[in-house]
Amino acid sequence: MEWTPAPVDTSSVRLPPNIQKLVERLAENAHDRWAARRMSEGWRFGPSRSDDLLTHPSLVPYPDLPEQEKDYDRELATETIKAVLTLGYRIVPPED
């Protein structure tokens, strides 16, 4: 099977600075969802990834992740928000 990914083109979207808090919260949520699923499948923290032992070094709270791992989750959150905006939706921050 041949397949070429075709994500929404978000190259022209610039996120306003006040959206960074949302990006960080969504990144943390993405990590927590991933970790919860892994744990429900029997995975646990380990110093290295082992598919045989079901261990993974990223099964830690989001604040404890290395910045490189957080950046992966941040990119996912950022691109999701940009796709939402590109598709014509609006994001309205809650009133404080």
C-alpha cells in the first residue's frame, strides 16, 4: 500500500502569545492520555524501553519529562490548535 500523508497546511498560522498556556496544558494532557493507556496495557516505568518487559522511561509525570519529550507533545498540541484555526474554528479563552 502506498500512502502520502496530507496534513492540514498550517504554515500560515501564527499563534498569539496568550495561547501558550493552552498549548502547555494540551501537551500535558496528551502525555497523560498516552501514559494512562500504556499503564492500562501493563506498561510501567523503566530506565529503558523494553517491549518484552513493558517498561518505558517516559512513564513519569509531565513535569519530570526531559524538555525534548515535552517538545514532542508541545508540537502535537501546537499543530492541533493551528489545524483547528485553519479549519475555521475559533478558540476563545475562558474569562478569568
